[in-house]
Amino acid sequence: GSLRSQDPGPQPLELKQVFTLFQIQYNRSYSNLEEYARRLDIFAHNLAWAQKLEEEDLGTAEFGVTPFSDLTEEEFGQLYGHRRMDGVAPDVGREVGSEEWGEP
Amino acid sequence: VPPTCDWRKLNGVISSVKKQESCNCCWAMAAVGNIEAQWAIKHHQSVELSVQELLDCGRCGDGCRGGFVWDAFITVLNNSGLASERDYPFQGKAKPHRCLAKKHKKAAWIQDFTMLQDNEQKIAWYLATEGPITVTINMKFLRQYKKGVLQPPPTACDPMHVDHSVLLVGFGKAESAVDRRAGAAASQPRPKRSIPFWILKNSWGAEWGEKGYFRLYRGNNTCGITKYPLTARVDRPVKKRPVSCPP
């Protein structure tokens, strides 16, 4: 659930436990201990960032653990990013197909 | 403009939430979602169309490296239609040199495509009276989004830097007792605040967000939602009465 709704407890879940839940939920596994430690670190960073986003959001949005919580910003951008579309839209003036209407 | 609109509630209009996997094809999934919805509304026939055909047959080469919604529509126009998802299924990677468009029957086709004015009232009107529209937004706040109405601080989500295409499928208002605006004292009793929002279909799978959807604040061009509102036209042009300009 959202970070905000995490009631104090007795104690909030340990980061590793939350990470283990993430791994189970999104079927993640890591090839070695070093990779595991690196992903855990990224996960912690992303959780902290999510908490900041939630504090700053002016609406009702909740942020937290998602399928991308073990990815860095760069990795996520490469996987799901998009060509930059700001600036001038490329020229689309090109002859388009046949002029008949209706059936193909 | 009606107070609320949600095309998901009309059976057969909005197809299941797709998942890009490791392919940058949000532009193709948004365009296909738009054509599916427009076709179902105008022809009363539910279809699921091929994203893979757009990835393989687009004029910009490898569709998994990103693309533009208008190119998707041009590809559909050039191919005189689009195959069904069943005939030409999604594979998560593009084969730009193996376009199989000619091998499959066309399950739907479009007459034209258009870009709407960058005005949220007009976009809402078109959405409510014609059907879902593709939009392209700044996706900065989506990665860690879980639920609720996204309303980033106005300067935090650059409306000029749009990098993710999604499908606009509805709008509404949410009541919120939480007031996170600057200066709002937590201890003071708060009147309920009505938050207008857009409903958007993403292409990151159903486990992300609100079952694959997310809601974005409506009214101040949040994250650049009015920059490229594009939609295909699937119905025949209605014969217009001739007009003549006064001499």
C-alpha cells in the first residue's frame, strides 16, 4: 500500500522484508549477492523518492512500490522511455496512400 | 460537456490493458487503442488490432525504439487498414524488414486522423461525443504512481517535455478531504475539495497503477496533456453543405 498509509506498527516493515515482498509480487530474482545488494539500494532510493513525490503531490495520488521499483531512472527511461517530442514536431507532410474513401 | 465520462463502461470499446515489455512502443499501443475504440463506437463492432504490424511496417524503422502516434496513423492509411491482434500478434520486438501487412485481412481501417486544439474543454467535448483520443504527456511522475489523482506542483512536470503516449478514455471529479497544497494546515478542519481528473489507459500492464490506468489532474495542462491530442477518424466524412465565402 501507500507509504503514507503504513501505520507505525508495532514497527514498520524492514526494508529487506518490503524488498522480498516486491520480489515475490513481481517475480524478481538476481543472479548474485552483489546484484541483489545493488537492486536493494536502488529500491530504497526509489522508495524515498516516492515518499517525496507523495508529499509534494497536490492531488490524491499515492506513490510507492511498483513493477519498476528496482530500476534506476536511466534503466526505466531506456525500457519505457520515448523519443523526445518537445521542440518542433517533425515534418509529416508526406503523400499518404490512396485517395479512395471507404473500403480498403 | 457532461460532468463525467468513462468509455470503459461501454462494453467492447476499450480493449484489455497491454504491456510494452521491453519495447518502446507506447505510441503504437496508444494509436491501436484509439482505432479500436473509434471503430467499436462508430461501427458497433469490437476489435483487437495488431500493434506488431505498426512496429514492423512503420516508415521509421524499428518501432521498438520509440515512435510517434501520427506515424502510426500514416502507416494504417498507407496499408489501407490494420490486421487483427489474433492474426498478427504482438511479439515485443520489431522486424522492420518483415512487414506482413499484405498477408493478413484488414480488421479495421481509418479514413483520416486529426489533431485537436490544445484546449481541455474542447478535448473533453470530443472525448465525450466522439470517443477516446491519444495524448502524449511527460511521464516523469508515472514510474512510482500507484493510485489516486496525480496533481504534481505546476512547475514539477514540464508540459513542453512530453515523452509518453497514452489513451484518454474518460474524465470525472474526485472528492478529497486531504489538502496537500502549500500552506494548508493539517490541524484545521478542511472542506471537501473537488478534484477534476482525466482517466488514461497506460501500456505497462494491468498490475501497474489503477489496474493499468491512471488519473491526472484536469484543468491546467498537467504534464503537457494538451500538446498532441490526436485521433483517427474511422467514419465516412459526412457530406457538408457547400459554403461560400461572401464576396
